[in-house]
Amino acid sequence: MPSSLTHLQSQIEAVEKQIKALLQQDAALQQRVNCLDEIQGVGPRTAWMVLAHMPELGRLNRQEVAALAGLAPWTRESGSMKGLRRIGGGRPEVRLALYMAALSAAAATRFCARSTSVCGPRESCPRSP
């Protein structure tokens, strides 16, 4: 088992090395990665994932980007039936990557809030561990 993990880790490192080499060749793409990387919770891997699955990023408005990522709420209504708005569709890889980044940012924000006692009791924080 450890040898297969070592093998997978070496493959991940090789792919990341290739990605970094490609980014060095394309300054515009590197700038887009840097812009995404400045967002709290978004790291290089999240930025790579988002840009790999959404190359249109930067050319669309925010509503189109939200719909493309599967984060825009869609109304489910038919005739007199009024449904709830739910997110869906879009590109699930991007939605998952952004969800994980949002969890990371929320955890960091909750930690800062708790350390300065702005959040209040532990139970009042949503999704407190």
C-alpha cells in the first residue's frame, strides 16, 4: 500500500511540475492564476482546476459565470406550483472545487471570529466543528 501511495504522490508532483512549466510559458494565464490565488480559501490547485474547466473565466459577466459553474439559483415553477430555488447544472468539477475553497475560507473566518470573540458561543456559528 505505501508503495502505491508513493507512486501516486510522484505522479501528482510530476503533473504539478508540468502545470507550473506551462504557466511560466503563458504570462496571461499565470496572471489569471495569481488573481484567483489572492481570494481567501483559493489555492493554486483550486485556481488550476477552475481555469482548466472554465477557460471562459474573465470574458463572461458574473451571472453567466455563476450559471456555468452551477452556482446560480434556478426557479422550479410550473403553472401555479411555486418551487424552491436551487443550484444545479453547470460544471460539477468547478462547483466542487469552489465549495471546498468556500469551506476553507469559512473555517479561517470562523477561527478569526472566535479568537476575537465576535462569533459568540460555539453553537451560534454555522457548521462549527
